[in-house]
Amino acid sequence: MSKSVDQIFVNAKQWLLSWLMPAPAWVVQIVSSLINIFALLAVFLTLFALMSVLERKILGRIQNRYGPNRVGPFGLLQPVADGIKMLIKEDIVPARADKLVHFLAPILIAAAAILALGVIPYGRNMTPFTIDGGILFFFAVGSTTELAVFMAGWGSNNKFSMLGAMRAIAQMISYELPLIITVLPVVMVVGALVPDRIVAAQAEYTLGVVPRWFVFTPWGATAFILFFVSGLVESNRTPFDVPEGESEIVAGHMTEYSGFKYATFFMAEYIGMFAITGLAATLFLGGWHSPLSVLEFIPSYVWFFAKLSALLLVYVWLRGTLPRTRIDQIMNFAWKFILPMSFTCVIAAAVWHYAGRGLRGWLWSFVVIAIVYTALSMLLDTQRKFAPRTYRFAE
Amino acid sequence: MSSAAFVLIAMVTLAAALAAATLQKLMHATLSFAVALVGVAAFFFLLGAEFVGLVLVFVYIGAVAVLIVFTILLTRRDVGKDRGANWGGALLAVAVFGGLAWAVFKTQSVAIGAPHIRALTVKRIGEALMTSYVWPLQCVGLLLTAALIGALVLVMEEKR
């Protein structure tokens, strides 16, 4: 019974494809891909709509107010109203803008975000596209986002757009390095770049109770936190949302976009967020595996989306709690703390592997991380936390 | 189907490369250069060398194209000036084309579309890099680390 519920979507796809049996193989392949793409878009656009209203509700709860509650029951139809508003808004393109680049930027940014979703395993046998270097594909596609942001900033022919794009690119490039290096220990330990095999490596339970997720090892826990923080920066979320700022640079690279193009940017930001949290769940939280072996009767995709939602809740929680950081603080944090720590994760994972992957390895890798963490916090002079900023080119 | 894909990708790549060479605005040329690189990456995918294609996208679109774009932004703008035909550049292009054509026609040992070649998986590339090519790999790693540290030294705040 639970097996068939677990595989219900896979079986549904097989059933759909069985109607095409007489067709040649390449037609079946294309239709199969189209079904995957359609399912991905349907699920994640729904999730985007749901997330946009839930985020406002949760932020409202954190700030002791109601949040949207006018449209539909509990304000649940708010995204529909927002969508209609965005669709019927006038699309304004500045007269001096580079029309083609200005038009292509939101398309490219949304395409990059959606493509990254394609390699994440959502459940047992539910990876939309199995690529030999799936993890690398994720980051290769993600790296085109920078060019898209630049196109938006440059194509708008506006100072604020350009400066906002510069800020966005600066922080994205700085945090892409730790983001990739924190993935390295997982890839090293598993010995594969395929997301499915990374999930399979976390399937067992120690003593039948504790799942062998990488987040329960010292290097995994450190890498997970670093990956999560870098993911926050990559998706331009609070506390790292300096590319936008009403009092400084308006809406950054999105200043000159209105109507549905702006909505596309907004959607790409959220889809990118889903992709990065989905990858975090895959790499460190055991993907679609259940946390307890007795709970394995619950379908795998339910576990995946439960983990995804938990991580997204943390995103919203952080947004409601933390103040913004300055761009120089973000940069210093990246190069002076996050980058050395992520290199330490690689070393700690190697120590863990060569000390036998057991309790001894656990302790030794913990020691490595503790030493580097203590040394860094002493060297970086963290006592001088709230010193006033010194300006070099302004009074 | 694969030959149709080949022709399609080749047309897109060549058109983008031509645009990159001829477009007046430097920024448009850079963006079409990026499109041409995506086309080349698509060729690698078509040949089953996914890793090389992904690294090409990763390095050239994610890093080199952004670097070029920054370089254009931070340097002088003299778009309007027409400097006439660049004969040196044309000569160089012909020389490069001649050299590549010579190399292509000289190479006969590789059978095109040989079906028996094993798929170029990430695992095999990793094994090759860690065994027979470990010294070049270490040298490149040292060079890149030196470049990273050098960049950090360049932007370090001077002590007053």
C-alpha cells in the first residue's frame, strides 16, 4: 500500500507514456521530458504563490499584526489578486534603455532559476533529469544568474540599476566560492556528483535510530550552516538584501522594471530560494529519507517537501528577526570567516574519512573544526564588533 | 535527431560568434560571445562529455563573461570612433584558422562518431586527474592560490 502511494507520481507518468507506445523512441523521450518540466513548473509555481502569502502571514505574526486577510479565506487568494494586478499593470521601458538586453534579462534570470530545479531528487525515483554531474549542473546554471543581473542593471541605463547590479554581483561572486566549497566534503565522502547517489549514501540508520545524514557529523553540520548562510546571500534575502534598498538604491537592478517583468524577477528570486534549500536538504538532510526508520511508510516526497518547508520557514524567520548588514560587512564576513571555515570543512571531512568514519572520526573532525573556529575568532578580533565605520572617500 | 541538433547548435553558435565579432556595441558583442560559448557547451553535451560542457558554462559564462563585462565597464568608452579595418587582427585570424585547419586535416586517427568509446564520466576524469595528471593539477592549484592571495593583497587596506 505505502509502496504504491510512494510511487504514485512515477506510475502516473508511466501510465501517461504507455499511451504513446507505438511512437518512436525519441518522441517518447521528448514527451517524458515535457511531463517532467510541466510537473516541476506546476509544483513550484504553486509553491511560489503559497510562499508569497504565507511569508507575509508569518512576518505579520512575528511583527504582531494580521498580514493579508481580505482576499479569500485567511487571505489565501492574495497571490491570485497580486498576479492579476501584475498582469494588467503597464509595462514601462525607459526611452534610453537597451531594449533587447532590458527585455532578455528577466527571462534569463527566471530560466536559470527554473533549470536548477531539474536535478534535485524530490522522492524515490523522482529526479526529473539525472545528469552525471548533477551538482555541477546546479552551480553552472546558477552562475549564469550573475550575467542576467548584470544585463538587467546595464540594460536599464539607470545609475541605481547599475549600482544595485554591481552590489548583487559582488556579493553573489563572493559567496559562490564558499557555496561550492561547502559542497565539496559531501562530494568527497560520497565519491559522486550525482544527487541520487548522495541521497542514497545517507539512507542508513546508526543503531537503527539515528539517520546517517551528513548534518549529524561535525564537518556536515559546519558545512550545512555555511551553505545555508551562503544560500541566503545568493538569493538576496534579509539580512543580506543590500542589492535592494529604498533609501539608497531604490530597487537595485529591478528599478526600471514594472508589471510582469518585475513579477518575473520576484518569481526567480523565490524559485532560486527553493532550489538552494532543496539542494541543502539533498546534501545534508538526507534528501527524501525519513528521519526515523519507523516513519518510512510516509511517502518520500512528503519528507522532502517537509524538509524544504522547514528550511523556508527559517528563511522567513530570519527575515522577520534580523536587521540588514552593510555591504562591507557582508564582504568581510565572506572572505575572512566563511571561506577559511569552508576549507576547514574539507579538511575535517578528510580527517573523518581516514579516522574510520566512526566515533573516533567524529571526535577528530570536531577537534579540527573547533581549533580553526577558535583561532579565527581570536584572529579576527571579534571584540571590536560595533566600532563606527571609517570612510575613506567621504567625510 | 542528433544530426539535426548538431546543425541547429552549429548555426546558433556560428551566428552568435559572427555577431560577437561584428556588433558595434561592446556589451552586445560580449553577450553574443556568451551565447556562442553556450553553443560550444551544447556540443560537448551532444558528444556525451557532460563534465566538460558544464565546466565550460561554469567558467566561461559564470566567470570570464562577467570579467569581460566588468572590464568594459571600467575602461574608456570610444564606441563611436571608427578605426578602419584592423589588418593585423585579420592576419592573426587567418593564421589561427590556417593552423587549426592544418591540425584538423592532419588528425586522422580519431574515428568520428565511434560508438565503442566509453562515456566520459566524472569518475574517470577524476581518476585521470588524480593519477597520471596529478603534477599539472597541483601546479595549476598552486598558481590559482597564488592568484587568489595576490588579489587579496592588492585590495588590502593600506595601514596609515
